Amino acid sequence: MGGLGALGATTLLAGCDKLGFSSAPKASFQGVDLTGAAYARGFSLPDQNGKTRTLDDFKGKVVVVFFGFTQCPDVCPTTLAELAQVKKALGPDGDKVQGVFVTVDPERDKPELLKAYLDSFDPGFVALRGSPEQLKETAKEFKIYYAKVPGKTPDSYTMDHTAASFLFDPQGRVRVFSRYGAGAQALMSDIKALIAGQ
């Protein structure tokens, strides 16, 4: 029975190749492989200095995009700290990595706050802060979730959001969905693979 199952799987894979799917060996990522995905194709948002940024600005680098907010108690600072740690551990190759933080709380995350927040992790990281409409469009493109959670006062709300990073290769193609909690080692492995051209 097991042999027949294996034979069926082999036939199915052979059929995939005939249908035009690539038979080239794929990189083995720690995160979810998004190679060829028809979403998370890019962004066009103002950074903390008011300059509109797109993926093209970071061609030649592995770009790590994370959606969050500065008052996030754990997920956001942990993710940014791990990325900064990986960048440092890569030595000279760390210059080939670009962290991009997209705020899901533009109401409170003013440019000066974003600048100070990212500087505390890595001065090279870029923060993006769009209008509510721009954020909505970008979130739709990346298929990420975010929502305001009311607090005891109007200003004490928090934000629910997708806790993961999107990794783009040096050509600007989305390749990996890295879930929060995977750890710095998994992130480093995937970034190294992308730097190596996998």
C-alpha cells in the first residue's frame, strides 16, 4: 500500500512538471516559502523623513518587512531586536540586509517617534507611515490583518496585527513568510540563503 502511495506521489510530481511548474531545486527555507506568490509584491509609502519609499530603493539587499506599532509590548520589539541581532551577526553581509517597519498605528506613531524607536534597534532600519487609506491598501496587498482594540481611555487602545515578517530577495521578489516566534537562528538561515542567491 505504501509503495503505491509513493508511486502516486511521484506521478503527481511528474505531472506538475508537465504543467509548467519549475523542477529546479528550491531553497529550503525555515519560514513559509512564498516564492512566486501573487501578493506582497511591494509598497509605496512615506518613510520617517517623509520620502516615499518602494522596494526598488533597496535593490541588491534582502529586505525584511514587518508590520507593527511602537507601543507594542512584546512582538514588535522582539522582532526588531532579532533582526538587528542577525544583521550584526552576519558581519560584512549585514550591509546586505534592510529592515523595513510599517506602522499599523499612524495615528500615534508620528515620524519623530518612529525615528527614535527604530534608532534604538538599528539606525539603518526604515519606518514607513502611510495615511489610513495607504495603510489599508498596503495591508490588503500583503494580506495582513490589523485592528484597533479599545482601551479604558481613547488614547490607551492597542493594536492587533499579523505577527510575521516578509523576506524579499535582492531582486525585490517576496520569498519567505517568517512567523513570529521562529527565533533569530531561523531568520538568519533564511536571510543567508537569500544573500547566497537561493
